[in-house]
Amino acid sequence: MTALSRPGPLDGLRVVDFSGMISGGFATLMLADFGADVVFAEHPEHPDPLREWPPFEAGVSLWWKAIARNKRCVTLNLSTDEGRDLALDLVADADVVFENFRPGTMERWGLGYEDLKAVNESVIMLRISGYGQTGPRSEKPGFGTVAEGISGWAHANGFADREPLLPPISLADLTAAQFAVQATLMAIFERDVGRGGSGEGQVIDVSLYEPLFRLFVGDVEAFDQDGSVRERRGNQHPNAAPRNVYETADGYITLSASNQRIWERVARAIDREDLLERDEFATNEKRVENADALDAEIEAWTREHPTEEVIETIEAEGGILGPVYDMRDVFADEQYAARDNVVSVDDDEVGPFRTHGVVPKFSRTPGEVTHAGPPHGEHNVEVYTELGLDAEEIAELEAGEII
């Protein structure tokens, strides 16, 4: 394993990852970016499906190269007795174990929490599933797309005259991953630090739908109190106006004026101070009610000017706005470059390529990209040797399709 050039904030943290696909993979990616030793286990005959996701370079998935970076990859058949025993050997020295099988699967394999706890009293088990470990739907399989539907996201996303709109990225999985990382670090703090540290592990139960549902701040309370339901508003915001994507003479800009002073600055910048005198735009509440009319007034001005001029003019008055980027713009942008948001990595399979930099930024113990996602079973010898197996034993396990 290629170590960080200097210790990251999670240096010394041992993570065993039995999960697959996006949610668990992205969570352990973030831990690995900051120095955790993540051992990722795949089935010897059925690799992680992300290895088959485009885009490809030299026949290798760049999705995989991105999401499995900084990890050590081994193969392991968890459904066999020998595989279970090896899994428990890995867990014995781990701080955290990730899994995202359908609830009950790990228990059938003899790898439930009580089994892990028997070999490691302080282990934290992070479980990701479609609906969580409890409830009437808990045993159903779940994908992020379904979670985006039942969380309320798809219903609220899109335009009023169109069908519900799913996000263009794997939003439920990636959001669940963020909550999983937060929860992992909370549990580690409780175990090792809080009130002297309990020294005990526990189970963390993360579903795909709940993290998205949790983002709808105020919606539960609104429905409880007056039965109101958030509806699709396109690019407008239910609590502030103006807020939208506006067409310019050569592209688009995003603009938000979430308080009265900023709105007044925008009106002055576009030479429309008369809008400040109109009753339907007098307060934020009224502007939200009349957002279509207000957006039309603003866009009538933005359409007459190039994007750069629109931004310069409104920023000069203290407004807050920006361009709408695609990846070509990102690669050319000075801010992205200054923040190392895109970094280069060398890889034996696909050659040098660029990938996301590490976020967030740490002043003293920053994260780092040391290597891209490894080939299937790349670290079998290294990891299983650490468990005390010799070359002959490892070869026998490979021949028996245990690893």
C-alpha cells in the first residue's frame, strides 16, 4: 500500500469494507483519502459491479479507479466457512466494518454483529441498506433510485408542469455515504474519547432513503402544522426570491438574493430600482409569491448582456451570482486549480489521469490521493500475509476460490 506522504487525520484507523457499489464505497473512499487503512473485500468470481461502469480507459472503469482509490483490494468469498473465518481474522484488528448486504445476509454467513463482537469487542459495524435494519420494508432490496422516490426528493425536484425528476447523479447513495462517514466518526469519538471513552463498539444503521429525507428541513413541521406539501418549483426556492438560473446573451448564470439588502443591490445593478417600489416585490414573502414575474424582469436584462458582463456588473453592487459550468469550464477555472480540486494520479493500468482532489482541506494533516482503484485482488498476498498466512496457504485459498 502506498502511504500518504505525511500522516492524515485518520492515520492508524483500520477499516474492513465488505460493502459494494456506491454508498459504502464512497464512504470508505473518504476515510481512505484521509489516511485510514481500508481493506476492501470483493467476491473472487463476482467483482464489484462498479468495475463494469463506464467511462473506460484501456478497458478499465474510471468509475472504479475513482471510488476505490487509496484502498487495498482483496478477494474473499464470505459465504463459505473458510471465507467467514478469514473475514473474522480481518475484523479482529479492525476499528470499523462496513457492509451493505440485504439485512440478515451477514447473520446467515455467521458475520452478524454478535459474531464480529466475539472477536473484537470494540468493533463498530456500519450497515447500509435500502430501508434500514428495521421496519416492514427492511428485508426488501433497495437502490438509490427508489430512495430518491420515497424520500420526497423526486416529487419536489423539477418543474411544476413536468413529471417528478430524478437527480443526474447517484444522490441517495452519495448522501448516505456522507451520513455514514459522520456516524462512523461519532461512534469512534464515543468509543475512544467521549467521557473517557466507553471502549465499546456498536452498530450504525444507515438507510438510503433517510439521509435524503432528513435534508427537507422544515417540511415535516409544515405538513404537521398546516398540511402543506412542497411542490415542484423548478429552479426557484420556496423560501427566497429572486433565486433562479437566468439566461444571458451567451449562456446562463445562477443568482440568489436571499435577503432584502442583496435584492436591493441586484435591482440597482440591473438599473431597475423601480422594482423596489412595486408592492408585489416589497418583501421576500411577496417576491416568493410573485417569483415568475420577478424572474421575467431580471432575465429581460440578463439576456441582453454576456455572462461575464452580467457577473461583473452585479458583483460590483454586491450581488451574489456565478456562471453555470460544465466539466470543460471546471478544468479551465482558476479557482478549481488554486484549490487542487482536480489532481493527477499515475496508474499502471490506464496511465496518468486526472481525478477529484481531496476535500475538505486540512491545514496540518491534509488528505491525499496516493493511488487509483487497484485491480481485482491486487493486495491478496500483502493483506493475507499480514494475517499470518504463507504463500502456499494463500495459493490454496485462491485455487479453492475462497479468495
